[in-house]
Amino acid sequence: MQNILDAILAGDTTAEDFAALDLPETYRAVTVHKDEVDMFEGLESRDKDPRKSLHLDDVPLPELGPGEAYVAVMASAINYNTVWTSIFEPVSTFGFLERYGRLSPLAKRHDLPYHVVGSDLAGVVLKTGPGVHSWQPGTEVVAHCLSVELEHPDGHGDTMLDPEQRIWGFETNFGGLAQIALVKANQLMPKPAHLTWEEAASPGLVNCTAYRQLVSKNGGDMKQGDNVLIWGASGGLGGFATQYALNGGATPICVVSNDEKAEICRSMGAELIINRSEEGYRFWKDERTQDPREWKRFGAKIRELTGGEDIDIVFEHPGRETFGASVYVTRKGGTITTCASTSGFMHEYDNRYLWMNLKRIISSHFANYRESWEANRLIAKGRIHPTLSRTYALDEVGQAALDVHQNAHQGKVGVLCLAPEEGLGVRDEEMRAQHIDAINRFRGV
């Protein structure tokens, strides 16, 4: 791997020189093991420790297929799907790999007794397979995590509707928490030139997800003047949703859990903030019973902040804990967009407030290539900024995943893969200087 890293760090290596590099037979990668899927049996989710299940292994370099690319991964990031993979919830990801492996002889590569995880990357193209024309060795890239086959008509209006749609590094193998990743070439996008490797890697999954869920016509279709309720407004998803609301002329109503997170929202330009710790909302009386009085109290607080207006769009991702309140506070004819469900997948709400007031629930899952490209373009133009708060080494991924699992992090947590240190990879220092405060907004929080 050293010759690859040297070529990247040199800064003047030609495409021909990159193409001529010898690729290793094995590379270092973060994995979970199929023979350990029962290791946490009997434990509550909160007690499952990713440090025990995530391994740093030497794995064979997979065969490169048509339409694919090897990418030298300089940096990656932690997402909740890596946490779910590491604790084998809600199901083991090896079922995904087995099903994918039955699709074709080429897909069979993914069905292995280990799973290389990770759904973000920033790095350099090393080699491309037959049929790839747009990406040359040596090109600096980021990757979105949508993997599709597009052999079925359903995927050609919106690729997220492809029956063979998968999330790379979660439902496929050879993900980004590694020295080398295998991706489809149509996952690649240009690396923003003013960002470091770790900063460029961190937006990927959450930035594209937030764009589709809130901005795209496939999600909330947000417009100027909309009141947008954003749960976890300074977090991995919410931090981008807050930026998109502000950038698009909407008014974010930011829900946070402490003063520090409230201050982050204010630094982004948000003014209407609800601190759940101060307000003491308890939407559930017990595990089975919600409290509509708390929904009403929450709605009254929103109207107090907005001057009597209700919510046009709810950016919903906590799930079970908040969903009843989200449906209640949305205006007549308004929209609840939902993904993730980090507090639980079994949502409950009072359907009277939905059906009689013509509200809509829209499901949203990651983003198609066009939406991902637009989201990355806004990063590259300095309109939207990374939310990176801390970066770990590749051999510390277990601890990084535990921090995310325990919500002991803020924004996004990055991981250095081949990059030997933070701060490398910036190609446009002038643009970086213009946005340095926004880029560093989440640092050290």
C-alpha cells in the first residue's frame, strides 16, 4: 500500500502512473465475522459493544468487474448503519450478502464469511473495469452509497426504486472503512477541492439522505417560507437538514437536547430552537402509552416560536420516540418525511390527526445518483458544509462506532484510512479560507 500512498501524497502523479501502480493482493479493512452473529445474544441493544465485533483484518482484493472501480480510501466515516451492522440489529447483514450473492456470478463475490463495512469514502481512483469511461486513475473522488443494477424498468424513473437497490457497505461487501474499496463507477463524484480527505468523506450518506428527504421532489419538496421541524438539528442528519432549510429560504425549528447543541444551531443561522432538556417533554407515559397532552404542549411551543404557525414539513428520523408528536404538530395538509428510526422502528401515532387533516407521511431512503450529485455539488460550492466533529484512526473504528451507538458524538465522526494524518488533501486553499469557520463549526464538540 505504501507505493499507492506515496503516489497520492506526491500530488503530481499522472493518470498513467496511477494506472501502472501494482495493486496489493490484500488490504486492511474493518470487518464483522459471520461466525460471530450470535455473540451479543441476550443483551439489550445499549449493552452491545461494537469494539468486540468490529475487526481490522487483512482481506483479499476482490475481482474488479465491469462498470466498477477500485478506490484508494484516504478517509471514511461512521454511520448508524455501521453501528447496526456491528451489533447485528435489526438483522445480521450476512443475509443481505447471501441474497445479493444469488443474483449473479459477479454478485457472488459479496457473499463471504466476513463483511467489509462502511458507506462513505474520499479517495483516489486506482483502476476501473470494462465499460467505465468517465473516471480515470488518479481522479480524486467521493462516493455515494447507492448500489443499483438497473436491469428492471422500475429503476429508470428513480433509481432508488430499482428492485436491486442496495446500500453499499451495508447491504453489499467491500465498503469504505478500508484501505481500498470496490464501488460501482456510478457511485463516484468529484471530491470537493477545498476540503481535507476526512472532511470530504464525512457528508456522503447523511448529506445525500437529508437532501432527498427534505429538498427533493421525492421527499419534502421544501419551498421558501416553509416551517421545518428538525429533530436532532445539530446531529449527523439534522445538521445537514438545518443547513438545507436555511439555504433554501425555509425556517428551521430546531429540536436539540442541550445548550451546546443549541449553540451549534445558532451558529448555523437558526433562530427558533427547542431544548428538550429544558422543556422536559415526555411523549410516552410508559413503553406502551403515549401522552397526547405532551404533543399539545409541544405544539404550543412551536406556535409560540413561529408566531402562531404550524409545521409544514417534519424532518423525522428518531422514529418511535417522536413520531406521534410529529404527526400531531404538522399543519393540515403538511408532510412528515421519515427515515432511519434510530429510537425504534415500530412507530405509533393517532391516525385521526393524519387522515382528518390530510397530512402525508413520505418515506425517504438515501438518494438517487442525481440527488447525491446535487448534494455533493452544494458541498463543493461551499453552500453546505461538513459536520465533522472528530476523526479516528482505522484501528479505532470500534471505539468510533461505540461513540455513535451511545450518542456520545456530535455531527459526523470521521476515520482516517490511508491518510497518515488529518488536514491533507486540500486543493483550493483560497476557497477553504472563505469557509473555514463553517467547516470547523462542529470540531471538538
